[in-house]
Amino acid sequence: MYNKLMDDNKRFVTGLDVGTENVRAVIASVNKSGEIAIVGYNEGKSAGMRKGVPANLAGPAGAIDRMLGDAERMGGYDVRNAYVSINGSTVISTHTEGMIAVGTTEHEINDEDLDRVEGVAVSGRIPANRDVLDVVPLEYALDGQGGIKDPIGMSGARLEMRANVISALTPNCENLKKTTAAADVQADRLIPSAVAAAKAVLNEKQKENGVAVVDFGAATTGIAIYEEGDLQYVGVIPVGSNNITNDLAIVLAIAPELAEEIKTRFITGDFNSEKSLAIKVGKNNERAFDRKEVEEVVKARLDEIFAEIRKKLKAAHYDQRLPEGIVLTGGGAKMRDIEVFAKEALEASVTIGTPQGLDGVADAVEKPEFATAVGLAIIAAESGDLAPTQSKKAKKSGKKPSGSGPFGLVKKIFSKF
Ligand SMILES: Nc1ncnc2c1ncn2[C@@H]1O[C@H](COP(=O)(O)OP(=O)(O)OP(=O)(O)O)[C@@H](O)[C@H]1O
Ligand SMILES: [Mg+2]
């Protein structure tokens, strides 16, 4: 109905962020020179998701379906495929190593060798009930000499590789693909939410020097750490900004809607600044809450969440070791002055990440909560492995897009996130 697929000069890509609280889509066009323009977007309430993972199929499918309609009308384009966010604490990083013999010392390393050493670095290292989402080559060594980033064309007899393998539990991946399929959208690739957000808000210099994205969502907090230009670590904490709302609802014995209003309208992350002693809500400000009590509840939960973030940074050996600091994304990053709290809690410089410098109808998505959906669209746009998005005809004929083999979503190993 809305197909612009006849347009030979452009292809269209879609980023679909299936969150616990919200679903978001960003549709972008890519021209022959690779220039990306946002042509459609939308957000809506999610359903049937628990801690970043589908708890049933119909809930998220319905939410995606309802939300996509407006984005499609705006973009003038019918979404059939998308790059989709994956989340939940089943998403992990594993550092592995592999070694192969490649022949004599005169042998020049080629793509096949890289595929083979990657196979060794991955097979048997990742449990069978996990899907590999990406393999990030961190370093190669030739005949014992390490520190090599790109060994193609170099000579050596023994090739070693150090890699960061990103994986998630297979049921999590399968159910996510099923739920988008139920909304008539094929998930061409699953990408961790924080990794997608990083694509939208970080620049190359930050990734080179050392930086982390903390995607502060509703029910999860995702962390993606970069150094030397590579994704070094991914982890997800099953706690998010909704936990603050729930704590307020319980402690103050109020409805969650009122707790949410108090959190979003009256709380700031700068707990030391001067403020009124009472928080007044309702049509005629008829309900008043003691600010000190409210702030204590919020701060206790923030303390806990940020202590967990710090634990992950420590486990990855990056605590206080990130020159470019921490970049916060997700709806939780919208709390006013949250960077003041975060800076103190993490003992690092903290900024709020918003997608920047995009063409098209970009203003509306230049928000921290849109970082994941925008990043997914950019990764899709930059991945040359996908043919211009399938037409309905192609879909009906059962033609599969590339990247859906046994390693499914991870065909292009060098397409760094
Ligand atoms: N102004 C604000 N101040 C504080 N919190 C906010 C504000 N606006 C939104 N939030 C919170 O952001 C959260 C929603 O964020 P987001 O949309 O990124 O989550 P999600 O992607 O659906 O969840 P998840 O990533 O955990 O699956 C909610 O907890 C909401 O209360
Ligand atoms: Mg999210």
C-alpha cells in the first residue's frame, strides 16, 4: 500500500526497539552514497514484556502492530523487515580465544582463515542454548606476535584471535523473532539495546579512547563498553526506572500513575539542591507529599541501581578507567539532573546521550529514549549485506534475506556494531 520500493535510488531500513514499557520504531532511507535520512518514527506503550524479554507473544506483537501504523504512514513505506533490539539479563559478553594453523610462514592470511579462526574461537565456548548475536574480533596474533587488528595479507603459519562473543539465551531470541513475526515484521538481526543506543550517541573518538553507554530503561539497565574502537563488553541489569515508580507507590501507598507523575515532574538527580519542602499534586494541588521522604525512596533505589552498574564496570575491568566517561540513554536518563547523581555514584564524567546530526525528520527522535531505535536503523543502513528491503512479493515467495543461516543473525562478522 505504502510501498516506495520502486524507488531505485534509495532503500529503506527500520529500527524496532521492543522495550518493556515502550515500543519504538525509526524508519530511515539510505541513498546510493550511503546518506541516511529519518523518514518515519513512532512510539507506543508496550505489552507482554518482562524485564526486557517477551513474557507472551500476543502482547508485544499487538503493541508493535499498533505503533508501526503511524510510522509507516509517515514514512510512506510498509515495514516488512527490521533490525530489532534484544534485552534482558540473558544478553552477555564472553571473551574467547581461538588458534589455527594456516600453513607455511609464506602463507598470506585471507578471509577464509579469519572465518576458520573465528569458528574455533566461538565453537564449544558458547553453551548450546545460546544464540551468538555478534563476534567482535579484538585482536589477532601471528606466530605469537600480538596486537594485530587486521591480519589480511600478512604472513604467518599460526593465527590466533581474541574475540568478544555477544550471546543471548536461544528462547529469548526465538520468542523475540516470533513476536515481531506475529506483527508481520521479520527480525533480520537482533542487537542488544545498549549496543544499538551506542551507535546513535557515540562518536569514533569516544569509542577509541574508552566510553560506556548505560541504557537506563524501564525494567532493565544495559551497559555497553567500548575501547580501541571495539565493543569490549555488554551486560544487562534486570532493574530500571520503573523500580523507582513501584517503590514510591508502595512506600507512599499511592497509585502507580501518581507515583510516576511525582517521579517525572518533581524529582531531580541533584538531591542537594534547594527545593520546596512539599510536593503538591492533583488538580488544585490537593495532595501534598513530604519531599524528604519521597527523595529518600528515590535515592535508595538509584543508589542500588548505580551500585549494580558499577559492579558490572568493575567486572569488565573498566571501573574508573573510561577517559570519555559514561553516556546515559533511555527514558530513565530523562530524570532532571540525573547526571549529577550518576557522576557522584560512578566517580566518572557523565553526559546524557541524544542522537545527533541526522537528516530528515530527526528533531523528534533526538531524545535519549529514541537512541536504541535510531541506532538500530543506522546499523541496518550501514549493513550493506541486506538487499533493498524485500517487497511483499519476495516475502510471499518465501525468499529469505541474507543473514538467516544457522548462525542466523550474525553473518557479517566484521560489521561492528
Ligand atoms: N522525565 C522523566 N523522569 C524520570 N523518569 C522518566 C522520565 N520520562 C520517562 N521516564 C522513565 O523512563 C522509563 C521508560 O524508559 P524506556 O522507554 O527507555 O524503557 P523501555 O525501553 O520500555 O524499557 P527496557 O529498556 O527496560 O525494556 C520509565 O520507567 C519512565 O518512568
Ligand atoms: Mg529500552
